[in-house]
Amino acid sequence: MSHAEPHPTPSESVLEACTLQALAEELDDSAPAISFLSTYLSMLPGRILRISTGLCLRDADASMDAVLSLKISSAMVGALETENQCRALEIMIRGDHFDSAVLALPALQNSTDRFFAEGPQLLVKAQGSLRQGQGQ
């Protein structure tokens, strides 16, 4: 965490841009990476609902499936905070600590809410940086 810039821009606080850049380079095209980010953003509310429902029902399989899905897709777009929170929930679910997982859920909800709210700005910034990266 850099102390040179005390107020990072919203997109810097939720997205590690080099991760999305690496995905675009691996695909040799920025369009699928942008499409993946857009799909990720649109699916966030539903994924949180699936996690919440699974945890409240104490359904280990449903909870784990939902958490792993969000963790992996978060890693692919560079949503490191969300990925780390999912990793923590995964450990709680594996340990059958549903009460702790339910208590940890609001932090994940806040993280994904911020990401979702910043979605349009994230997409614009990602499109600009990926296009610039392809031009070099």
C-alpha cells in the first residue's frame, strides 16, 4: 500500500489492473477480458445471494460452490479484496464454522457492493488501459 497517494481512486481500491491486463495478453485480445469483467460485475449480486442463502441454510456444498465461483472469477479480474474474503469464507466453511462465515458475510457484501457501484468507471478505465497496452 502506497502512502504517496492518500486517497486512491475508487478503481485502484477494488481492482488490480495488471491482472486484467495479463488476462487480455493471455487471450491476445482485450475484448474478451473486458467482456469477462462486465459479466463478472453483472453477476455479483446473484453470487452474493447464493453465498448468503447457502450460509444461512448451513448448506456446505452450496456455500462452497458459490464462494469458490466468486473467488476464482475475482482472481481473474483482479478483485483481490473480494478474492481474499472468499478465501477466508472458504476456510470457515471447510471447518464447519457457519456462524463465523455469516458474521464475515457483511464485509464481503461491502466489498462487492463497492465493486458493483464502481463498475461503469472500472469498465471505462479497463478499456482505456487495455487498448493502450495493445498499442505498445
